[in-house]
Amino acid sequence: MSAFPATRLRRLRRTDGLRGLVRETRLDLDAFVMPLFACPGEGVVRPLEGLPGIGQRSVDELVREAGELAALGVQALLLFGIPEEKDVEGSGAWEDDGIVQRALRALRSEHPKLVLVTDVCLCEYTSHGHCGVLRDGEVVNDETLELLARTAASHVDAGADAVAPSDMMDGRVGAIRELLPETPIIAYSAKYASAFYGPFREVAESTPQEGDRRGYQLDPANAREALRECELDLDEGADVLMVKPALPYLDVIRAVRESFSCPVAAYNVSGEYAMVKAAAARGYLDERAAALESLTAIKRAGADLVFSYWTKDLARWLG
């Protein structure tokens, strides 16, 4: 390569049009998934301080919101549920008339073209707030697997297109795959024990009543272990590997992308979203610019699809 002055990289940065022609990473709405939270009741829209613009919605309001999202061009939703009652086992997760199951049937009826993905975990449904069966203060791995598989099957029976197990139990992908040989599994394979989940736990009402989740979620210091988790999930039948959170783990997204040929997802989590929202509210940041830069970074790191609370805003920004 010849040196300056013959080589001038600024030549292709001079105008919006030129920059667009050579842009390496592009945001495509088809690659984004909007998380939504279903709750009991009718006509309920319950905003929460920790996640501005996001909140719990009763099934009728969820259907209305899905209609707005579809009209904007959003094609995929991730569903969470807040049940009327919780118990030690989390039985509301797999009930035929559970909150997610009702939401799925309503959404499938009203918006048949939307891709409906469900989060498969027990934390929103257990009285103790952990992601599996609790025995003497410990989450018991193998007893939890059957309940997770039963939950996933109930979601598919109600209309889910894909299931996304987020519990981080060993063997849960295999247990679900055995029951659902034809259903896409988006595995939360590299899910870290992160400080960035706080606002989500408020909206999902899933904070553990005692202890924490470091005994089953990944240590934030470990990257090689994340690749082992991904490899095991693929061997058990996962179709997509997810890294969560996204921004503090861009290196892990890149490592997963380079190590495996399957689609890679990243979850732009509640804390990442809330930080930018809070800073923008104080005038410290331009929200749109910061959000677009963040989402571009996630895509640039190697994510094929992104779960983000900015999906609705992104649809508007992309026009």
C-alpha cells in the first residue's frame, strides 16, 4: 500500500452517501427481536421505572402492542410471563392456561405472520425466584430438566415458533430436543451472572428470594468456558447460540462467531438499555445515537440476531 499523500482514507468519509456505500456493518430490522412481558388482567399496561417504555401488559394489550410492532416492520417477539400465582416448583410455567400460553394463542390468532419465541425458564414462576427446583438452598439440575422440557412443549403446543431456554441447567437443550425434534432452539448458551439484569428482574418479578445465580450462570471472568457451553449445546441439538449480556461481552460474541458456523444471537439486556435511557434523560447522551452505536457494535462483533428493548425504536429510526 502506498503511503500518504496518495493514500487518503478520509476520501470515502466525506459525505453521508459515500460513507453508506462502504459501510461494513448494517442494522437490518429483520435481525431484531422485541421482548414483551405478559401479565394477568385486562387493559393492563404497567410501566416500570427501571425500563422506560417497557412494561408488563395483559394479553389484550400485548396483542395491541404486537400489532403496532408488526405495522412498523418488526417480525419477531420474545415472550416472558408473569403468572397470577407462584409456587415452589414453578408450575405456572407449563400450565395449559398459563399466561404465556394464553398470550401465544391470542398472538397466533391475531398476528399469524409474527415469529413467536418464548423464554423457557422457571424463575418468573417459582416462589423462591430461582431458575430450577430448589433443595436445601441449592438448585437441583437434573430434577429441573423435565420441568423445563414440559414448559417448552406447552409453549409449542400453544403456538410458539421457537423456544429459548435461559436457565443454564446442564443438559436442558438435550431434554427439550428429545421432546421437540422439529422446534428451533435458541439456547442461552453463554449467559453470564451479570450485574446488568437488574431492571429485567423488576419487570419480570424474578429476583431470587435468597442467594444468587452464580452457581449456574457463567462467571464473568470466563470466556473459554462459554465456548465449552456453546459446544455442548450444539451437540445436544441447539440451532442458535446466544450470548447474554451483549455489550460487556463483545469479545465472547466474536469468539463464538469465529468458533461455530451456526447463527449467533446476542441479548442487549435491560441494564444496557436502562443506562443509556438514564444518561439521555439527564442530557448526558443522545439516546438515538448511543443506541444505534451500541446495536452496531453488537452486530459488528458477530451477532446474526439481536434481542433488544430498542427494537421498536429501531423500527422507527430505520423508517
